[in-house]
Amino acid sequence: MALKIAVLDDYADVARRYADWPQGDDVTVFHRTMTDRAELAATLAPFDVLCVMRERTPLDGALIRALPNLKLIVTTGARNLSIDVAAAQERGITVCGTQSRGTTTAEFVMALMLALTRRIVPEANSAAAGGWQTGMGRDLSGLTLGIAGFGRIGRQVATLARPFGVEILAWSRSLTADRAAADGVRHAPDLDALLQGSDIVSINLVLSDTTRGLFGARELALMRPDALLLNTSRGPIVQVDPLLAALRAGRLGGAALDVHDVEPLPDGAPVLDRDLIDSGRLLVTPHLGYVSDQTFRMFYRQTAEAVEAWKAGRPIRVIGGGPQATPST
């Protein structure tokens, strides 16, 4: 059975090169994110299979119910909270995932940390414009790195940061003092203590009802005036307006935001503040945390494998324990 397969949000145009897609199927790759839901539904209506990149185009229940031919969804990663898996299950649509590489995001946290502390972007821009040194950076050695969310990625950040001579302070709702000690880090009893005691704070939390908007004006006011905030998790965890206000007023030393409330960033987004960016107080990146050659090769190769397995009647890496519908024969 020949399938019509849509690969969504391939920003870098690598999906065709990185995977051997099923022979005989009609594969269409979309590079542009469609934000208009009516356009999205009309465009995707003919397709049997949707291959999606996690945290890009969301597949909510209304969209899933509007796609009459949809039989299979394959997402990169082992979970994708922007897919309404229950709505897919109701329609007998199988949802499958891929594995994830462990270090990609943690490495990017370190890249942002070094870029901010050493003022790499504004100094490089100055040199490129014919200027020279314009400010003074800081060593990581001797600073305290606070990690908010000490799960898999948070622990990897600690492992990578420790050789730079930073002291690690960690907090999450499930982290105990004994577990922190076993991991060789200091335990912050609550978020306030983490913010007050850190020179750099890396957010490595899952977006949920309890973390949405967690970093607001009150929390930012607890941070040291020269402290840095890094968010590579999910945009809505940080309230952007209070963050920008703190940076403009000099109540916060700097921030690096890799994730945003709306992605891709729309024209005129408040976070694209030229004064803050040019001064080196704000570093804005386009959700690069999990984007690397090795990761995307694995993502797309395993996406294609999942389609082949489903066609053969043996779905793999099924998400949600729902229906494992297979092609009719």
C-alpha cells in the first residue's frame, strides 16, 4: 500500500538526506511552519502519515479529527506533549516515537553559558564591524551554577559544568538532600534558595501546570543583579515581560533564551530587543537545544523505520499504549 507521507517543519532541509524513506510511498517535506490552523488542516487532509518534529507544529484534537486519511503519527523523541494522543487513540491512529540523544541539550546549555559569561556575541560583532574589545567577561571557575530541574538533562549539565570549576546547586520538587549529596551537588531546599544562591541559573524543567510562568517578577527579584538566566526547556516557564524589565533596569546581569512562547518567533516579538541583544545582556537563539547533526540523523532514520514497521504490521515505539492500527490488507 502506497502511503502519502508528510514530513513537517524540516527547517534545515535535511529530512530527505538523513533517512531512507519507504520505497514507493509519496513523501512530501514541508519547511515552513503553517500557523494558520485552517490552512494546516486543508494542507494535511490528503496524508496518511504525519512525521513531526517535537515542539514544532502541534497536533491538537481538533486538527487530528479534521484529517480524514490520517492513520499514523510519528514524532521525534519518546514523547511529544503537543500531540493529543488521546484524540489519536479515539480515531484508531497509531502514534510512534524515536529515541533521543542524551547530551545534545546539555552541551548547548554550556555553549550559552560560555557565550554569556565571556560576552562572545557582542565582542565578535564588534570585531566584525572593525572595532575591538568593548567589555569584560567572567570566568566560570568559582561561580555557582544553579540547576532548576535536576532530571536527566539537569544531571548532564552538572557533569559537563563541573570541570569548569563551578559549584553546583540543584533544586527540583523531587530532589532530596540525600540524593543531591549522592550526585555530588549542593541541595537547594526550594526555588527561592536556588535563585538567591546562584550566579548562573539553568532551567531544565518540564513544562506543566506547576512550571508555567514559574519565573516571574518575584522570582527574578531574588536573583543577584549580575546573575545570568538560561532557558533551554520551554518558553512559557519564563515570563518574558518581567525578564526584559529586569534586564533593562540592570536588576539582572543577562539571559539566554533558546525557547519561546511562539515558535518561530513572529516579527516584532518583544524578546527581539536590539539594545539588550547588542549590549550582550540578552542572547536569543532559535530553539537549537536539541538540534545537531547526530541527533537529527537518528531522529529521521528512526522516523522512517517506524513508518516501515507500521506498514509491516509491527509498530515500534508506540506512545501512550494506544491502538496499534496497521494498514488494511
